[in-house]
Amino acid sequence: MKKLCLLGLAVGLASLPVAADSKTAPIENKDAFIAHLMKQMTLEEKIGQLRLISIGPEMPRELIRKEIAAGNIGGTFNSISRPENRPMQDAAMRSRLKIPMFFAYDVIHGHRTIFPISLGLASSWDMDAIGRSGRIAAQEASADSLDITFAPMVDISRDPRWGRTSEGFGEDTYLVSRIAKVMVQAYQGKSPSQADSIMASVKHFALYGAVEGGRDYNVVDMSPVKMYQTYLPPYRAAIDAGAGGVMVALNSVNGVPATSNTWLMQDLLRKDWGFKGLAVSDHGAIFELLKHGVAKDGREAAKLAIKAGIDMSMNDSLYGKELPGLIKSGEVPQSDLDNAVREVLGAKYDMGLFKDPYLRIGKAEDDPADTNAESRLHRAEARDVAKRSLVLLKNEKQTLPLEKSAKIAVVGPLAKAPIDMMGSWAAAGQPAQSVTLFDGMSRALGDKGQLVYARGSNITTDKKIVDYLNFLNFDAPEVVDDPRPEQQLIDEAVQAAKQADVVVAAVGESRGMSHESSSRTDLNIPETQRKLIAALKATGKPLVLVLMNGRPLTIGQEQDQADAVLETWFSGTEGGNAIADVLFGDYNPSGKLPITFPRSVGQVPMYYNHLTIGRPFTPGKPGNYTSQYFDEENTPLYPFGYGLSYTDFSLSNMALSSTTLNKSGKLDASITVRNTGKRDGETVVQLYIQDVAGSMIRPVKELKNFQKVMLKAGEEKVIHFTIDENDLKFYNTQLKYVAEPGKFNVQIGLDSRDVTQQSFELL
Ligand code: NOJ
């Protein structure tokens, strides 16, 4: 114990690797320092650096420490506290070269304080709020000894069948790219070497969100133009913002798994984009090269991966085993190994670990007595961000906001669901610390109004689905049924509704339904909950649906039945309070959808900026050989960018400063936005551009800018957007990024559907 404490205190030269105190390699010179260190490394020590290992049945704590001390492990993931990680760093300091370990974790939307899931964060369209969530996540994670996160996850997702839609920031290239940059800067702060920063590793490179059929881990087959234009820019934005790492996707890209894809990993990422950081495989992905059918055995898989440029092998089973032989036989050149080792050491250097291996671990005597202590949470910030992420989808007859003096029936399987509130990938979040909808509402009411609770239904009555969800990801079953018969639950809720002035029903998905490996063919709210909604509707009481879900759901019928609908995603530790803030009007909702809501699953993929076609659907003219579904309306249920407020906003006086734009010039697009209602509120003014006739087909519109504006009741502001040639560029058939002269439509709206338009000509 004493020894551990001493090692824990070691932040000076005594703990530095051999190379650090060498006269020939001052630590200030990264390249020279690493080159000098590498000269001293044996083959085994080099390979050890490429192995990223998690504590588990095959790698118990004692064994992992032994392996670290022997120089056989470069970093761990999933061990998330200082007392857990300190002994491992101590072990590294006992190794021959004292190369520090790094400690990684999936800090996606918060660490101990859980913020809304990424899709919710994106719904805020509030870069400041999103950035704050990322910074706090970094502070909390680094205070728990973590050095690097596998985030941001910036996979564009246009197929809500994909369960990981919840983990990304939606469908739009521009919005996701903006958020990618903000998140990287938030995690890394001024530098990933700061004690309260963590390194970002953007994922999943690349195109994971486009898996065929929305089925997780499936293939991706995509035209180069679509890749460059739509799917790749967010990763690039994260890298340009300085992300130190990249996590490589599990899917294949046009026939070659990302993990062995030299075009993706070398030509694009390293050569074209100039990425100089750490490329980490996804969990077990190198072994999966056998399953993909591109490697005949483990040896070939390891060879393909290292040659493609996978520096670190997550949950490694093959690098450690196969690389020694591959290097000795010359099948893998030493330079490939050295490149990978250099990146791993470079990342550790950038994390500040060579200067101080205990930078984020700190001293044992400073360890928090209780890692889950309330004092370690950032509740106020979480509540503030969460309320900004909520999207009001419907509000008839001013059903919302609710009176605090009302008698309210709170029903639904998600009304008292602390685990679901946090959403998937909830890092170190504790369900016991998350505020449920019921708790949030009852705190908001105090002794004024009255809440009557009834569960009303289970998440689903499909036992197979419950078993799947409970088996899937979690140690303990988290979808726990009320054993009473379905009708009895509904009847109880109906009784509660009848006694109340208004009904609030928390319905949707359990968090595991929107998670890795949780693809769905059906985007409906599960049937038993729909029966509940119908029964509540039949009471004639005003009905408010509070949706909790990690993807767009097909809620046409439920929307019709409800008087008000609030999309809350999974809104995190403070979700219940934040939702109550909106339900009772203490905060005026300002969120906008970052993803289209289809009417039915058959419309998928459905996204606002689709390409133009030769026979576009003409509303009001069915059967005229245009592109349409004859059995469904041909519009989304809610378009991208949509979201209501308790006040109203109008747009007027759109103007362009000129009808022409020179290639080196700038154009001002302006519009007056006015709060025409009686409450102060925020809205998002969105700028879209359409290239009317290009050398190839172009989207009907593309988001190019937006501003979130706060307006007092009755107030108006003139909003300005600057447009220049860069906003008009696209990847043409030769993959050249160009702006072509001709006509452009500029559209401004408060969502992507209702816009006002003006045009100009690029000369
Ligand atoms: C697999 C997931 O695909 C990835 O996103 C995650 O970072 C790793 N597991 C580590 O948990």
C-alpha cells in the first residue's frame, strides 16, 4: 500500500520513462523523444504498446498488472476510477521502460453527470450548450483518471432502424460537422495534455451510420460522391479540430472492411487529410476480418490490419500473438510496426502522460471517498442543457404549459424509469442519481398541484424482445415487467386519468432499444403502449405525450390522439427536472429536430436534403408517374429542423445584398425574425441553399448555416448570414470540391420545410 502511494506521488523525473531524462532526447521535442524511446524498445515492447485491453474474465486485475509490468499492454478501456487505474499505472512504472499506460472509456454524453443522448444534444442546435456538456464530461472523466474517450460519434444516420442513431447527432452533414468540432474542442480543451482534458477519438471511421437496411454491423456500399459529400465531412471536421484519435468502424466500405481498408486508413485519412494521430480498431474488429471473409486466419487478419494502419487493437487477441512472427518473417515490414508504435506513443505524449503518468490519476490521498458522490455531479448544467434539447412537436389548444395547480395523471412505463432516462452509453452515470419524469414533476409542483401515478403498461408485451434487451448489453435485467395483465394496467391508468385534469403519458422505447446491436424493423411505439394511449385518449382528458426514445419513431396515430407531444429523447441525469421545466412553462422549448421523422418505416431512408430526380412527386397529383408511395403520404411526419415553442415566431423581409456573387466575394442574406407571441423564447433561424442546375444532380436544399436567437415577446431582430463560394462547393463526379457558376436558391426558415426563398447567380 505504502509503495503504491509513493508511486502515486511520483510525478517527477523518478517516474519518467528512461528516455525522458536522456540528454539526447529532451521531453520538449516530441519527435526526438519518441524516436529515442523507440530505439530502446524490444520487438515485444513495441507490440505491447499496440494492445488495448479491458479487465474481464480473461484478463483479471492481477494478470493485467503482470502483463503491463512486462510491457505487454499499451492501454486499457472500461476501468474508470483512480483507485482502479493507479495500480495499473504503477505496474507500467515498474516496466523496463516505464512507458505510461493510458485509460480509455466511452464518454459519449457525459461521464458521471449524464447529459441528453447525442441526438438530444443535437436537438438543441445550441453549440454553447453542447460544448458545455462535452467540457464537463471531460472534467469529470479526467478527474476519474481517464485520458481518452471514444467520442464524438459523428456517423451520419438516415435510417432510424439503426439503433445507434441515438448515439450520433442526426442526419445532416453540416449540423453534425459543426457539433463534431465543438465536441472535440470541448473534450480536449486547450490541449489534450491539460489535466482536465481528455483526448477525443472520433468514430466510427467510416460511414457506420449507412449500414445497409439499418442493421447493425452490416455492409456499407456507397458511391464516392455520396461519401465525400455527405458522410465523410463530420469525421474530417473532428480531425481538423484536432481530434487525437480515430476509432475505425466495424463495417466494410465498398467491399473492404474498414479495419483492413488501406484506401480509407492510408490514402484518405493519413495522406489526403493529413491525420497524424492514433487509429484504434473497434472491439475485436481485427479478429472479425476472418468473419468478413478477407483473412483466412488470425495471422492474415493481423497483417491486414497493421498494414492498413490500425495502430491499436481493441480487446486484442491477434496483434500480441501474430505480430512477432509476422515481423520476424518480414511479412510485415518493421516500418509498419514502428509507424503504429509511434502513433501510440505520440498520443500518450499529447495526453501529457510522459511528463506525468499520474496527471489524471493524482495522489491516492486525494481520491474521492465516494466516486458517486453528489458533489461530483454537475446537475445545474445538466438540467440547463437537457431543457434545451427537448423538442415540442405538437401543442393544440395550448395544452402546454401545464398549470402547477392542476391535478395531473402521470402514466406510462417510462414515467418512473431512472435507467432509461440516462439513455444508452451512459458511461459512469448512476440510475439512482437520475431524476425521473415523475420525480421532476412532483418537485416542480411542490405542494401546489397533485400527481396521480399509474404505470399503464409495460414497455412491451413481447417477451422475446424483453429477453433480448435484458440479455443484450447489461449485467442486470433492466426491462422489468409489472406482472399484472395488460388490461389491468391500462384500466388503472384510465382510472387515474379520469380523476385528473390532464394526462401526461411517458411512452416510447427502453434505452436498450436504441443501442448498439438494437436495430428495429418496426419504428412504432410498442403495441401495448399504443393501446394505453388509445385508452387514455378515450377518456377525453387532455393528453400530453412525453416521448422517450433514441430514434425517430412513427407516431402518426399517437400524434393525432394526443393534444401535445414533447420529444425528450433520453435526457440524462436531470431529465425529469428539465422535462418538468418545459411541461410547466418554466422554460420555453427551443429544440429542433436534427433528423426527419418518417410517417412509416417504409419511407426510410427519408431525409430533407435528398437529391433532385427527374419525376419528382407533385403534391395533389397522384397517379401521374411521379416518384411516390401510393399508399402513404409523401411527406415526413416532422421535417428536419422542426420544433415548436410556446410563443410564435414570424419571418419577414428576406433580402440578399446582391443578385450576383463573385467567386471571391461575399453576399449577405438577411431576414427579420419576430416573436409574435406573448412569451419570451428562442428559435433557430436556418439557412438552406440549393444549387439549381449543376454538372451533376444536387440536393433540393442543404443546411449551410443557422443561428439560435432569443427574442422577448414582441421583439424582432434582423438576422444576417454571410454566403461565400465555400458555401456553394460540392464534390463533383471527379471528386473535385468546386463551386459552379449559375443560379442558387437561398432559403431561410424555422424548419427545413417552410422556407422563404430568394436567388442569386454565382458568376
Ligand atoms: C464497440 C462500439 O462499437 C464502440 O463504439 C465502442 O467505443 C467500443 N465498443 C468500446 O466500448
